[in-house]
Amino acid sequence: MNFLASVIVTSALYAMMASGFVVIYRASRVLNFAYGDVILLAGYLASTMAGFIGGSSVISHMIILFAAFLFGLVIYTLLIKPMAGQPAYSTIILTVALGILMQAFAVLTWRGQMKSVRLDWRAYIVFAGGLRLSSTEIIIIVTASAYFIALFSFYQFSKTGRQMRATAENPLLASQRSVNIYFVTGLAWAISIFSAGLTAILAGANYGVSLFIGHVAIKAFAVALVGGLDSLRGIIPAAFLIALAELTANTYVNPRLANTIPFIIMIIVLMTRPWGFFGTEEEIERV
Amino acid sequence: MKKKNYQKSSYLKTSIISDMAIIAFDTPFRRIWAVVGLLIIAVFPFLVTPFFMHIANLIAIASIGAMALNLLSGNAGLLSLGQAGFLASGAFTTAIMTVNFSMPFWVTIPAAGVVGAILGFIAGLPSLRLKGIYLGLSTLAMHYVITYACSEYQFWSGSNFGIVIKPPSIGPLVLADDRVWHYFLWIFVGIVGIFITNLLRTRPGRAWTAIRNRDIAAEVMGINIGYYKVLAFVVSTAIIGMAGSIYVYYTKVASIEEYSFILTISYLAMIISGGMRSVLGSLMGAFLITSLPYSLIYLFGLFEVSGVLKDYFFSLQSALFGLVIIVFLLVEPLGLAEIWRRVRVYFELWPFRYKPLSIIKR
């Protein structure tokens, strides 16, 4: 029972990270390798800000989330937009470079220490059947569910969300129907970095912020790919599958295999069904 | 009447033979400089301190790997994020063969090449179905699987700080001195460089260019796409495997901690800053990226920078890599080789400003 609960908590975090990849991939067909380092930086900032401002940590977390949203827009405007027309892998390598730049900044500032993010509510709750959850884990599950409901309904019902779906399907046609591609893509980057900030706060509260968090984000690639890089629906089952496989390997074999098993699943999916569980098949350019 | 010795233009090609000549030995002027360059490499070990000797050797090893990666990601256009994994496969093949079976180096280096080629074949198979980002991700997954296998070996062999490897030897001759290494390495760089240059101007190289530009058009022209894509992987990873093997012989220790994703990034930084699709660019990029951290150390020593910066040297180094990549991608995507070409063209045409019509962008 407790094992299942920890699988659900891990998969909630993975799902939120993977949603960041998917939102950007849908908008601009680029993978954001700087994602893990954004989470690292946001986590450190969140832990420092909370101590700096004092009082309730909710205010500082709100500031962090707002700043993350703006930071996404800034990255898009300064770095990604000028790369239009270059081959996709140049842009990917650019995000890699941005990532190591941010990581170096985080290490220089916080010296690679382990920090934890403070949430105000701290308790352990025992449910029926011996299930024991900490308050942080409950917050993670509730926030992730709320975030996904908000994201889905934004894509489904709002006008901008419809424009974003149109852009994801065919940017050329969408721009001819007077969708502002730059705005839509910039918004996608902002949403993605926002979700990175959210993940940073939640993961930082549960596991603590350390350099290891970047590696967790790379595992979220596997989640995004297994679910389908252009599919938001696929994230949740993929996150559950990968979290289950990883924690099983961690319990029964060893942690080294646990760190590798997401990539083994990813290779299997790439060999058999490269568009993922729910991705569109046309997304793969056939060779 | 005295015949004047005019400089031959490098654009005027009067025969197929002159068009096919390797560009470094094109004109008398270049031939002179090629000889001077070789002489510099030959006398270099007797002029410098061991510190610079060590850097020169590291540059040589890095340029082998960079040339191979450039062949794969630049010329064939197949994004590979598995460089560190392939290097690790060469390194650990060497470790297993020397420690467990005590094989000599003239067996292990080719064996590392063969293992690299097999892994490259496996990594290349997805390229039959996948393109671009998806292929990059599959090579990234390959990197994690290889490093996992290596870390299991390192864990069970009980050497957590790395496996110690004896220096290569033939009978009583032991390759231990950095100066002897210098000649060995640069001869190897020369062989690999000429091999790749020749490969690129024969059928496989032209096929890779065609596939990179437009794969459907290449297929229409009768190129077997699958074969040449896998061939690019096999050739490149075989060389990378040998480079990994030579690297552990040189540093005398194989540790999986070294082969992280950041190593892949530094190799990508080499080919981007040096110049995609250019052998000369790979050498320039390897020089720039490898010497950058050491010039930092040198500068720190010069200005007596103490404390914080020195302690966090490695993060500063990776920050520099990031900065170099971003600047080159935004300002000059074709890298140092392109800047070099432009400078050359400027002086060749001086005092005129316009290029001859037949100028080929190399």
C-alpha cells in the first residue's frame, strides 16, 4: 500500500516534468534540455526566498512561480526565437548549453549544498489500511491533479488553448488563420517553465534540492517519449509505468538499475512504437 | 626573360585530379605551411614544459573523437547524444581485456574499435525508422544503457575509484613518456584525419551529404539510405571506441564517473565551435574546447585568484562551454573553420572584394 502511494507520488512529479517537455515540443518541435537545470535553479531560489521573505512561504512560492513564467518568455524571446530557421538539433544543443550555464550558476551560488523547500503544513496522516502519507505527499498529489485539470481545460476550452492546439497540428495553416505563432510559442515556453517552477517547489519540499534533481528531469524525457512527445494524454499512464518500473527495480535489484530502467523502457518504445502510447503516428517522419 | 613565380589561385581547377587533391597540399604556399606545421609538431615536445605536453596530448585524443563525431553528426547529419557512452565502451573494453585477460595494446585498441562498431550498429538501427530528435533521444538512451553496464562492471570488480590500467608495451619497450605519446597520438590523428578526408570525397561521403541534404532525393538517386546511415554510425563509433581505449591507456585509469553526459556536451561544443562538416574544424574545436579550461587555470595562477573561483573550477569550466556553444550557435553557426575560410578568402582576393563565380563553399 505504501509502495503504491510512493509510486503515485513519484509519477505525479514525473508527469508534471514531462508536461513541460510536451507543451514545448507541441509548440515548437524542440526538446528543452535546460529543463532540469531550470528546476534546480528554481528549487534553490525557492528555498532561499522562503527564508529571505519570512512569514508564510506561500507568498514566496507565488513570486517564484510568477518569475518562472516570465523567465520562460525571456528564454523564448532572447534565445529560441532567433534560432528560427536553423535545424532543430541546433536549437536543442542551444538549450543544452543554456542548461549547463544555469547549472554552473547554481553551483557557484549555492555550492552544491542540499537544501529543502519549506511548505507551511507539516504532518503525517495515517489512513485506513496502514497507509501513511506525509502532508507534502498529499500536497504533491493534489497540486499535480489540479495542475493537469487546469492544463487540460485550458487547452480544451479557452480560445488561446485552441490556438495552441491548432499551432501544434499545423503551424503554417494556423499562422494563415491569423494565429500569432510567436505569442503562442512564447506562451508555451512560459507554461513549461512555470511547471518547472511548480515541480521544483514540490520536489524540493519532498526530496530536497540537490544537483541530483537534473538527472531526475532527464528521466522525465523517457516519460514524455513513452507517452508520446506530442500528446498530453499519454503523460499520465507513461509516468505511472515508469515510476512503477523504477521503484520496483530500486526495491528488488539495485539503485543503479533503477536509474537506467526508464531509458531501457524508452529504447523498447522507440524500437516498437516510436510515437508513444498516445502520440500521433504522422509525427515520426518516416525514413 | 625571367619567369615570375606567381601564386596559383586556389579556385582555378583545370583537371579532375587537381579538384580532388586534398586542400592542405593544394598550392606551393600551402605545401610549405603543411611542412612547417609538421615540423612544429615534431619539435614541440623538446620546447615545452610537461604541462603543455599533457594538454597537447589531450587535444590529440579529443580531436580523434571530435573528427569521428563530426563525421556522424556533421556530414551524415545524424544527431548523436551518445558520444560519452561510446567512449566509455572503448575504455571499458580495454579495462576488461587488460585486467581480466592481460591482453597487449595492439589487441585491445582494435578490439575496442570492434566493440564500438557493434554498439554503433545497434545504435544506428533506430536511424532506419527515426530522424532528428527521436534519433538523438535513442542515442541518449544508448548512452545510459552503456554507462550502466560499465558501472556494474566497475562496481563488481570492486574498484570504485576507477580501474588501473598498465601502460601499453611491446616486449621491453613501454609507452609511458608523454613525449613518446605525443608522436604516437599525432600520428594516429593524422591517419584518422586522412582516412576521414578520403572517406568524405569518395562514394560514402557523397552519399552522406546527399542524405543530410534531403533523404528522399538521395533515395531517388539510388543511394541505399539504410546502409549508409548505419555505415556512418559504424565508422564513427569504431573510431570513437578506439579513441576511448587510447584515452584510458593515456590516463592509466578507467572510471565511469568521467563518462557523464557533460562529456558528450563538450564534444558537441567542439564540433559546433570548430565547424560542422569540416575535418579542420574538428581539430580547431578540439583545440579550443580542450585548452579553454587549462588556459583558465593558467590565468588563475597568473592573477593569484584564490578561494571561491578555484574551488568551483569545474562549474566555471562547464559555464564556459555553455557560453561558447551559445555564442557560436547564435553568431556563427558554421564555427571557427568558417571564420578561418573567410579570413583566407579576404587575403586571397585582396585588394578586390568580390568572390570569383566558381567559389565553392567548403
